[in-house]
Amino acid sequence: MFKPQFTSTSPVGIFDSGVGGLTVMHSVSQLMPNENIIYLGDNARLPYGTKSKETVISYSIECLKFLLKKKVKIVIVACNTASSYALPFISRLTKIPVIGVIEPGANAAVSNTSNNHIGIIGTAGTVRSGSYARKIKRKLPEAKIYSKACSLFVQIAEDGWADNKIAKLTAKEYLTPLRESRIDTLIMGCTHYPILKKTISNVMGKKITLIDPGIETAKYARAILQKKNLLNKSKKKGYRKFYVTDTPNNFHVVAERFLEEKITQVNKIKIS
Ligand code: DGL
């Protein structure tokens, strides 16, 4: 057990396997601009999506420990794969709230569906874990779930190809079976997929609602902080601090595109 040491001005901690979690940070930042935020991207060990449950759990424990040393008041596991595999384990290691993206995303899908047919796209790990399906079924036992791993979307998003012909072709290939199912709601169950929202929506059609778990998680985080009286009351914009376990050359370019904000300093650290 790690002893909690925080106040309402303590930072919100967010971790992900790399740069993708910045889409979740974007939602948190939009909803709670005055919160201080510490972001950790474990990009030396990216991707998590293809790794085993045991490996993702051990990486996630190290990410959690790093954020706890920074005295954060809440930890948001932005990575869908880490949320799927590791959240039940790591949330027991501390008294501060540790939340993932699965439950908020699943709840939003359940609230949205009218015909109980819900689609899930994510990494191989997220799909294999059955995490979204489990949460959905708990609330809506009669739900019919259709899932598909869309691994190439991660690289396409990072390469800035979100709207080009390769993205369109890839989306068509992955998503046609889902489009032909009866789903009315599709969870974009990977940090990178909201970058491809337009392309995904073009394939799926306007009638299908796309759920961004990052947006739902930001709302959930705010509700928890509010309940615990831990919202930062400051009127000023909070600080943002970035930590990564590796610094690829194009990190800033991709990061700023995902976050939609300028990033000044990124600190390289060792956590393992
Ligand atoms: N962040 C991961 C997720 O949301 C995608 C990238 C990876 O596989 O590490 O599952």
C-alpha cells in the first residue's frame, strides 16, 4: 500500500503506453482546464495492445508507482489495454481513486443504444480481454456485442494519415462487418481512434453513434473529484507536465496533434 499525500491542488495523473493517451488528456484538459496534470507515456514499451495480460499489469504497476511519487490525487489509466487488463489489480495498490476508460465508455454505450446492439473496436488485447463486453452485459444483459481489433489504426493515427486514402481503405476493411451488423452504437476503444473519428464515421454512417471513452472518462473523473471535494478551485489554467520513457524524434509533432495544445518540455525518465 502507498500512503496518499494530496490536496485539491495536487495534480491529476494520467498514464498511457505512449502518445495515444493525450487524446484522453485533451478531454480532461477541456473539461477541467484549471487542474494541474501530469502525463506519463510509457513509449519505450509501446505497444501494450499486443502484449500479454501479465506484461501489461507489470508495466502498469510501474506507471502507477511513478505517478504516486508525484503525489497525484487521482490516476486516470488512459490506455484501453491497460484499463482492460490491469485496472482491477492496480486500483488495489493505493487509496486514491484509480479509474480506467472502460467503465465510462461502456456506460455511455449502454445509455445510448436503442436496439441493444453495440460494437467495440480496440487493440487485440482490449478485444481479447472482453472488458467492454463484461461491463456492458452487467448493465444490459440482453446486449448483443460485436467486436473487432483494428490494430493498424494506431500507426495510421500516429503517422498523421487519419483522413487519407489508406485510412479510408483500412477503415472500410475493418469496419464493413460491423456496419453490416445491426449496431447503433460503436465504442472507439483505443486511445488513438478518436483521431480517426471522421473516417470511422464515414464508413459506419451517420446513424451510428461513436462513443469516445476519453470524453466519458473525463466526466467521470470530474464527478469523483467533485464528490471528494478535490476539484482544484484555482481560476488559473493548471500546469501540464509530460514524462516519457523514450523520446522518439517526432514525439512533439504527434503529441501536439493528439493533444491539440503546444507542449514545451517533455522529460525522459526511467521507471523500470
Ligand atoms: N494506448 C493503447 C490503447 O488504448 C493503444 C496503443 C498500444 O497498443 O499501446 O489500448
